[in-house]
Amino acid sequence: MSKILININGKDYSAEPGKMVLDIAKEVGIYIPTLCHYEGIKPQGSCRICTCKIDGRNMTVCTTPATHRMVIETNTEELEKIRATIVELLFAEGNHFCPACERSGNCELQALAYRYKMMVPQFPYIFPAKDIDAKNPKIMIDHNRCILCKRCIRRKQEPENPSWFVFKDRGNKVQINLDHELTADFDDELAQKAMDTCPVGAIIRKEKGFDVPIGSRKYDKNPIGSDIENQGVTL
Amino acid sequence: MSKPIVATTSLAGCFGCHMSLLDIDERILDLIELVEFNKSPIDDIKTFTKQCDIGIIEGGCCNSENVHVLKEFRKNCKILVSVGECAIMGGLPAMRNNNAPISECLEEAYLNCVSVQANDEKIIPNDEELPMILDRVYPCHEIVKIDYFLPGCAPRADLIWNALVALVTGNEMDLPYEVIKFD
Amino acid sequence: MGDTQTRKSEFSNHEKCSCNCNDLSAILARYDNDPTRLMDILIEVQTQCGCVSDEAVKVIAKAINYSSVDVEQTLSFYHFLSQTPTGKYAVYLNDSAVAEMMGREEIAKTFEKEVGCKFGTVSEDGKIGLFNTSCIGMNDQEPSAIINQRVFTKLTKAKVAKIVNGMKNNLDIEDLIGTEVQSNILKQGPILTKDTEIGEAIKKAISMRPEDVIEEIRQSNLRGRGGAGFPTAMKWRFCREAVGEKHYVFCNADEGEPGTFKDRVILTERPQLLFAGMTIAGYAIGSDEGILYLRYEYKYMEEYLEEILSNMRKEGLLGNDVVGEKGFNFDIRIQFGGGAYICGEESALLESAEGKRGEPRDRPPFPVVKGYLQQPTAVNNVETLCSVAKIMHKGAKWYRSLGTFDSTGSKLISVSGDCEKPGVYEIEWGFSVNDVLKMVGAKDVQAVQVGGPSGNCVAPNEFERKLAYEDLSTGGSLIVIGKKRDLLKDIVLNFTEFFIEESCGSCVPCRAMTSQYKNKLEKIIRGNGVAEDIDQMLAWENVMISNRCGLGQTAANPILSTIKNFRELYEKKINKDTNFVSEFNLDAAVQESCKTANRIPNLGGAHE
């Protein structure tokens, strides 16, 4: 199929039609923050962090396929403010005690807070009552830390198979629910996969401690997205 | 010109943030040159003896005494800085906020816990002299106006240093990526 | 306003469903163990057992090859489906703003007193459950409640006492007191006027090529009546042109916008016209199946509507070879929702109809391309489809002669609140708010909520504005708010709580920000607000418009539109001389611990 032309932040790029704007931006070294997005699984656009101006409208680029002559702004002050506010909302909505979290330093939510230099959320902390589900022999689900991105739900092997992870309830009562019968024989590999899918420390492998010391973790020294921004590739 | 005056306190905290302040190593000598300390565990001055410029607050508020001290700081300091996760969001003490009402926490701690051995009279400490426990742990900025926030558990020494120097000299805060960490 | 927390409650004392939940085979067989019919299965189980217990979930999951949690995720989404018993009689009392205005609180208290349990719980004997619910489409006859799918309107203390007494004596739901839902059509316009012979309208359409039907609709300039105003012809053209194994016509009868009840009246008074509209839509887009997605609140109409459909089949107006046209087959089935405002959003509606949680989809693809079961689907509002039938009968030119240039035709509006004559009015587009207020006998008006909570709260200086897509757009709800009301507390707070209750929970800003808006509003109402609070609420608008669907994008409208139009109400309540007010109250904060430690709080002296 012939290439199309799209404009990102004032610069024209040729791109494959139908490819998600997020992926095109990434290829050309433009980082657009994401949280609910996970490489290789169907995007859902629920965190809204990747919201950009597409032809003047606020749209999530993880779910929007590129079309010819599309004009995209990814990093205006207004958009960055929206993203920072969403990060603050998530910190206020859950119980994110970073110092006590195994994922600290490797957590995408925390990394975005670092990127946006969040010193304190502008919102009062809700301190909702949340449980920890430790019934599964291999993994724990700490609902306090869950940001309800649905990555674990969407990372399903075969669509026709019964779901392991699902949502329950609605609105601000929504939470992740694990089918304990179907996951009773989870092995280490699946447990690791589930943990890796989670952007925060909500899915944690049991009987596994801190591998990497604080200071050497993924986002301790380099901001999230810097790998994309530093690649400097142009098509 | 007289030196800016700094006061510090640890409310419902672990003194880790104060330790981190001491972690500025030899720069502590520069700090002594730059500022004068008033009420602070560092110099053991127990009560405010004059109006201060900067109040550094470690820890959130879990009891009535914390609230009292925090309000004293607000009265006596021009600028208040919440330092560390506990001051900013309650931190580890606030893990009780979402789990159980305070009645349950007290009963667990003093009556029901397996390690409780000799409390036959089933007393939960209630001496008049003791501070009263709050229903939950409050971030400092929910109780008084806080002007600046320095996150971390504990905040990196460089963050505290950079921020203090900026406040004292009136320069912009230099906050490189490495110094803002929540753990 | 009931606490949103009490809507679904835990019943520790009734853990097991009292009936034999294993006996669900008949229900499951009726839907052929089809997971896409999970909504129907769950609704039938709920109706049969008064809840969908954990055992029932297991049985259903096994039959449709789902995991139990998967069944639970649909089940837990809908307000009228419950995992715990809701009582032999489940009372759902509307808690919308207008219900409150019409005296809901006293009715709620009477229910609690007579039944002997609080809202959000079931009586000890498990017989009567009391629950709050969002607007049930009876705003012109509040306070109203739904009990076992029957609607009881204009409740009084005496009526409640009689109802509760009847329930205690195990009376049949029909025998409690007469159920009387009134249509209250107070102004009849071109749509409601009974001058269209249904068969003629369908025949007229079928005598044309489908493309020409769409062209005729285009000529009429008909736009969607649900509120968004998308040109109907364009929707149909996209849908017709989309490739799929099968095309579907959906009628969106989820009428959940608080204060809207005109679709209920159409469904009651002119159902044939609607079904004819659906049939014409089916012909135009090339579909043989129409689905009426009807909100659970209108379950009481089921038998009535099924009878109408059955009669239309007998008359050859539905089924094979409609109106004798060889090869044109079209039939309609009713799909019920389970109590979720969000399902009025077309993609959420389709998700729900497929047996899933009513979460809006990402677009593109649009439903016209990939809709129900991933097939091209045209979703139209009840009123839109009725207009279609009229346009077919009387022509685009006639239709264009009504209304304004940009908003052709007529509009049914549902008027409620502080006025003498609440009810349904069919007006031509272009009427001003003042025209309407005069018509409905409204005096001493403080504000008019146009288009429901997601719409606009209009102040008297704008009452000359016109109801039209190009000015004040509305899906049909007009709530008159008198001067005696506390706008922020009685209306804005209620609407904001409504959006919190009805959010699907998928997008972060909708799920988390609306609660923060509520916190801020309450802080201001308590007199603890500062100027910055107002600025912050305005600044958050950019975050709200970044939500995926219309619910999320408009969830802050009650607050934003009143800050815009009634700013003085906010200004009056905030503290002008300070930029910080703490809501911390030491006295209150130490009560519980002192009580537990058996100690008298000592707030004086050293601690203060």
C-alpha cells in the first residue's frame, strides 16, 4: 500500500496508512507517554495519557490509526498539563506507597510522575479501602497499587479462551478480578509474564524479592521515554 | 544582614529525612555559614525563640501533638517545606488509613495481637499526658498551608540541599532528574 | 440524595440464594448457551431468583464456556443485576434531582420506617429490599419507584404505607396499588399526530431504491435526536456502504439522561411508528434484523411491546416479505439493558447487547463499520426513527418546512421540575426557552437545565436562546429550577453524584476526576472554598474533554456550566481573604480513638 503523509509537531513524515499514530511517532523518535498501552496487545485508550491533538481534537494516539494529511500535536503545554494531571489523579485515587513497593524504580506510573516532576498531587488523597488478593500460589494482586489499565485483562493468549483477569463493578468501584480456579496451576513463567504486563506493582510474584537495588533500577537515572527520544531516527 | 533562620521537626516520621539532611556531608559546614538553626532536633532547641524563615517538616500528622507542633511551625515560620513521603502523603504510617478504623488498629495493637502478653486489664494507653490518636494519618498540607514539597523516602540529600540553598539565596531550585525520587 | 455507596450493598446474612440456582437449564437453553446473549440470561436469572448468586454464576459460566469471573464482570456492571439477594420485592426509588425536588426524601424515610430497613439493604426476613436508583424516566410524576419491574408513580406517604403493607402480605405486584404511568402529552406536533398509516410509510420506502430512501432523509436534513445531532442520512450511507456478513438496525431506547422521558411516551403511544422507522432503516441500509435496546427501567412495557410486534407480524408489517414485498425480510427483537446510563452511548450499547460490560469502544472503527457483533450497524434514537417514518410518509420537503434552517422538523421535549404542567411537548425546533417556560406554566425560574445533567444550566439572561442544534442543543430534557432551590446543593451536587455513579470506570479522568470535582464542590458548599478552587475546577475541563465518550466528556458540565452561568453562587460561598482553608477538625478526628481507649478528649491546653 502506498505511504501517506502525516504531520507531527509541524514536521511532515511519510507513514504506513492504518498504523497507530503512537507507533509512527515512536519510530521517528517522538515519545508520547503511555500507561495502559503495552506493545503487542490490543490498545484500549483507557488511561488517556497519550492524548494528543489530532486535527484539533483530543484523541488517544494508541488507538488512532494514521490517515493521510493528519495533523498531530504531541507535546503542547496543554497536553503535558493534561498528562501530569492524570498522573496526579492516579496517585490520589489509589494507595501508592512507593517506598514500600517492590516495583519502585521500575514502575511506569512513578516514572511518569518523575518525568513531570510531581512533588505532590494537586488532589487530596482518597485513601480508598482496598484489599490484597493473595489466593493464587504464584502471584499477588495488590489492589492498592492497581491503576486499572486493563493490560492484564487484554493480554489474553487466545480470545476464545475463558478470561483469567477481568474487571468487576463499575465507576470508581471498579477493580481487577482474578479467576482463582483457572489460575490455580499458574507456573513461574506465567506469573512472571503477568507481573511484567503490569505497569505498576499491582501484580507481584510471590517468593521473589528485590533483584536490583534502588539506584540501579530502570527509571532511577533515565526518564521514561528517553530511550525513544534519544534514538534520533528519522524516516 | 542576619542569616536566615531554619527550624525543623519530625512529626509522624522516622527521622530518616533528618538523617538525609545530615547526608549532605561536608556541605553541612557551608550550611552552618548560610543559616542559623532555631527549634530543631539538630541543635536540641525545644521551643521557638524567634520568628523563623524556613520550617522543615518531616512526617505527617497521626496524633494531636503532631497537629499542635505543625500549627506552631506555621505560626513561627514564613515558609514551610514538607519533606519526605510521610509529610507529603502520610507515608508508611498512613497505610492504616485505607485498611482499618483506628479503633481496630488500637485493639489489634494493644489487645488482640499475638505478641500482647500481659494486658489482662485490657487497657489501651489512655493517660492524659499522651497525645490523642487521629482517626487517620493526615498529610501536612491538609492541616496547614505548605509552601514547598520535597518528595522521597528519604529525599535525596542533594534535593534537600539544592532546595534549601535556593530558598536561602532566592535562586530557582535546581532539580535534576536524579534527585526527585519517591523511594 | 442517597449515598452512592448504599446502592449495592453487602448482605452478610443472606449469603446463599434461597432458590435452586442450578435449575437454570430452561433459561440457558432459551438462549442456546450463547455468550452474546448473556444480558438476557442474567436478566432472566435475576428475575427468577431475585439475584444471580455465585452458584448461578458458575452454572452460567460453564454453559457458555466463560470463566466465572467473566460472567461476574458483566453482572457486576449493571445496577439491576445483583450478586446478592435483593428481596422478594426489590424497591428501586429514583434519586434524581427532580425526584428530590418533588419530595423523595420523605418517601424514602417512609419506606425505611414501614419496611424496617435502610436503603441499600434488605429487610431481615429477606422479603423487601430498598435501593436507590438513577432517573427512571418518570420525572413528570415523581417521586417514583420501580418494584419488581413495575413502576409506581406520584408516591405519597399513604401510598407507600399501602404498598409496603401489601408486600408484607405477599400480594401480587399488580395488586399492591394500581400502577399508573401517565403519558402526559401536553402538546402534540407532527411526530405525535396520528396521521400516518404505518403500512403506507413502509410501502412508500420500499417503492424507492434504498439509496433514494437515504437521499430523501438527507433532503429532510434529519439529525440524530439523541443529543449529538449526527446527520441520519450520512450514518445510514456509511452503514450501507460498509462491508459485512450482515447489517443491523439498532434503536437506542436507553433514555437514561435524567429528566428525559419522551421516548417512554413514544414507546407507549406510537410504538408502531417507531417500528416502521426501524423497518425503513433496515431497508435503507440493507438489514433484516432490528434490535430495540430498551432500558431495564422500562421492563414494564415488555409484554405490551411484544404484543405490538406480534400484531405487526400478523399484519405483514414485520417478518418475511414485509408489506408483501418479495425478498424484503425484517424483524425486530427487544434487548433489555440492566441499568446503566452509559449504555445510551451507542458503542457501549452495542457492547451491552453483546452480553458484555457497557464500556464505550475506541473509535475508529465506528459502529456503522464495525458495530453489533463486529458487523455494520446503524444505531438511531427512538425519536429519530419515528421522524424517519413520518418523512417517508409526508416527504422531505414537508419536514424541512418545520423548524429552523439548520434544525429541521420537530422535537419532543420532556419538561419537569418547578412548573405547573410537566410532561411531553412536541415543539418545532427554534422555540426559545422562554416560549417553553410560558407553555409549561413556570414562574420564578432561577435556571433551566437544558439537555439533562450532561447539558447546559441556563440562566434567565439566556432564556431567549433557541432550542436548536445551532444554539441550545438538547436530547429532550428540560428541567425547570425555581428560585427556591439551592442550585449548587440540590441540583449540581446531585448531577455530579449521578455521573460518579454511572461512570463505567474505564477512563482515568472520568473515573477519578469526577469524584475530585465532587469533593471540591462540597468543600465550597461547606463554606471552605477559596478562589483557587474555582480556578482549578475550570482548569480540569481540558482533562475531562480527553475522556473517551460523551459521559466522561460532559461529567463536569453541571459544575462547569454553573460556574460559567451562575458564578456569583460560587463566589458568594468562597473565602475571599485567604488562600487556604483547612477542613481538618481536631475534635472530630480524635473522637474514635479516645472512645476506644476509654478516654475523654482533651482539646484545650497543650494540645491546641
